[in-house]
Amino acid sequence: MLQMSRRQFLKVTASTLTGSSLALLGFSPEPALAEVRQYKLARTTETRNSVLTAQSAAAA
């Protein structure tokens, strides 16, 4: 277990309370500006191959 003096405990709780109070008042950090990129293959369309290969010609 973490050994903490009474003074350290009061400092930690005071800073935690201050941080959460500021966040509730709207002073929270800006949201990340990263954007999720779309998967490139999601926008593609499937086309049929009309060329007969030796294997497909034998099956037909």
C-alpha cells in the first residue's frame, strides 16, 4: 500500500477537487482534433470480369 502523510493526502485531494471543479465550470481541455478516416475500400464498387480464363472456360 502507498504510504502517504496527512499533508500529502490533503494536497492530492485539494488538487483533485480543484481540477474537477474547473472541469464542471467549463475549463476543460479542448477535444482532440483528430478525425477518423474512412476505410478506402468502403467506397468502391465491385465489377464483374468478363474475360474467360482457361479454368472458367472449362467449367462453363
